[in-house]
Amino acid sequence: MGAESGHVTRAVVFALDPSPAQERLLRSYCGAARFAFNWTIAEVTGNLAVRAAERDAGVSDMTLTPAVSWSKFSLRKQFNTEKATVAPWAGEVAKHCFDAGITQAAQALTNWSASKAGSRAGRRVGFPGFKSRDKAKLSVTFVELNHQLSWLNPSRHGVRLMLPQALLHSKDAHVRRMMQQLVWLHTVESTRRLFQVVEDGRASIQQVTISHTGGRWQVSFLVRYAIAARPVKQPLQRVGGTVGVDVGITHLATLSRPIDGVTDEFGHVPNPRPLAAQLARLQQLDRGVARCRPGSKNRARLLARRARVHGRVAATRKMAHHMLANQLACRFDTVVIEDLNVAGMTHNRPLARALADVALGQFRQILTTECDDRGTRLVTVDRFYPSSKTCSACTAVKAKLPLGTRVFDCDHCKSILDTDVNAARNLEHQHVAGLRPETRNADPRPHKTTRAPARAAVAA
């Protein structure tokens, strides 16, 4: 929820270290969620196909086969009535796994319907397809709002795993003892801080998602904080004022003013390029995977290694983004960035891999969160503003500036400076010119105008 309601939602992620038995159970849970998702899509698709065939046959709308409700509550009720037939093994996993899959499918159907009707912002969403057993991400979500502290172990190094009730209350003492050994998933980091804010009533856990990401298991808590109780950031020496930030590929970011210990003397922040550093290793693993027989143990072992490499790449990139965003949000009163069309930029084939490596969209999202937590004003400049072609000294605009040109040479005032530095200074000047801050729904539109009515146009 937004800040207007007095609360803010954040994700708290912990790395897990499950035992082999717990990992097998988690994979069964994720498979059950995938099965419920596919069952939901199959039911809806089959119902739509039957109704379409009946319409083609000339059946009136009054006598058509009743439509299947897309509500998650109706779909859950229907699945429970058919569970004994379609999933006779349902007692071996927790019922929350099926609820998670049906909820995801219902949300996907709602997103497709809203996108088709034009009421959903963003890129057009297609009809949800089936999840493949080999390619789908291993993930399962649990929701339990009544017992908040039951998720966390008093030792502060454990997360509760919901177990099948049929096995947990089994008459077999060996089965019950085995279930008790699986109930707590060990966390690599301590959950003390999260336990404390939940115990004090300053935050509540909305849902818990366990997923296999980057070759490792992790648990993500969706936590709803009160505004006064949101995570406290470590204070840094504040510079104040306004800073323009120009992001790119050569440098992760270029600031309109340098910061000691963060940028070089020109204001450049180096780009870590984590993917480029691991390309040779990834190519070697890809060759090994291609030479293995599908379904073999050696192929599974190489796929796990490749996933861990991608996980390290993503973690390194996210750490660099968090460090820079934290510095900007803490040291300045106002941060000015450019609203870039990142999805459109990746269509440039020669630069697609480098753009994916720098992950400009992720940095924008992290910077927005950091500025919100620290109370720093974030201003976005329209993507069509020629920040790189405009001279920051005399405001003269070049007609053309090739992308490979890294030095800006003004034809009017003869000033010469780095292209990225020039763009960062122009972004800072745009804020001084009076741009408004970014809205809550991340829609900048600083130059939006209202269409004049026809009467006013005729009168003019």
C-alpha cells in the first residue's frame, strides 16, 4: 500500500539452507503449485473453447454452457471438489500450494482481461499459457495473517514450512517425527530485526514466498510497515542541493557533481559489468550442457552450476545499484534522472547485452524506493528532452550527435566536456527550470497538456 494510507510495503529476503529432505519437499510444493496453475488455465481454456464452438454452431447465448468464474475463490472451490480425482496425491503436500497456483492463474487471467480492455497500463499482456516442468521457476507462496510470529523460529535462524496436515497428524509415530524435523528451514542470516518489528506490532507479514532463484533457495517476506516503523537507513554525510544523474553503459552513472569515495574526479561511477566478467564461464557451461543427454544427472549438475553463476551476476549487479542509490538518496535533497524507454532500447541488437548487463530499469526502481524511504525528492525528466545534445553552458542544441561520440564540442560557445557530464548537468538544470517530482504511480509526464475543446479551437 502507498504512503497515503500510513503504510508502506517492502520485501525482506533471506537465503535458505534446506536439508536434502526439505529440498525434496519444497520441489514437491512448487510442483503442486504449478499443477494447480495449469489445471486452472486448462479449465478456463476448455470452457472458452466449448462456448466458442457452440456459438459457431448457432446456439443462442441463453443456452450456452455456463462460463467458468475467474474468481480465485470460485476456482478454489471447484478444484477442491475435483481434487480427489485430478490430484489423488494431494495429501502429500500442503493445501496452500494449490491455493498459490490457483491465485496466480486467476491474477494472470485478470491481467489479460484488463490489458485486452485497455484498462491496464503498460505493455500488452497475452493470454496465460501453461507452465513447463523444465522451464518454470520453482516458487510457492503461503498466506497466513493470524499468527505472525509463527513464521519465525525463536532461535532467529529458522523459517516455518507449512506441512501437510494429513502427515503431520498421522498415527504413525515415525511419520510424525519425520514431519517435525522438516518444519523449520534454516536461514543463513538472522531474522532478529524482522522478528522484533513484528513482535512490537510495527509491521505485519502479508505473505511468504519460497523460491529457487540463482541456484539457491530463498524466502521472501512481504512486510507491511507503518510509515514511522519502516526500515531505518544508515545516515551518511549530506551534501544537499540537487544532483543530475545520467545513466549509461560506459559508466553506471554520471553525476553533475563528483562525490569523494563514490565517483571519480569527473563524476563517473564505474559500471561493474558482472555479466561480461562471467561470459567465458557461462559459455563453457553452455557447451557442457549442450553435450549432455537430456534428463541425465550430469546435465542437471551443469544446469545448477550455471544457475549459481547467474545468481552471482544478479547479486553483484543489485549490490552495485543499492550502493549507488543509497548514496544519492542520502547525500542530496533532490535527485534528477531521465525517464528512459529501457524496453525499447534493448531492441538495439549491438547494445542489447550491455543494456541487460547494466539493468537500468532495476536501478530506477531501487532509486525510487531509497528516495521514498529517506524523504528525498525524485524528479524525472521527459525521455524526449535532448540532454546529450544540449550544451550545459549556453543551452545550444546540436542537430545530431552520434552515439559513439563521447566528447561534446559546442559550436556556439566552444565549450568542450564529456558527453555524460554534459547530460548530467542539463538534467540538473531542468529541475531548476521547474519540473515537478515523480508521481506515486511512477508516471512523470512533466509536459502533459490538455486537449483544447472544439469550441475553443474554432474561436481561435
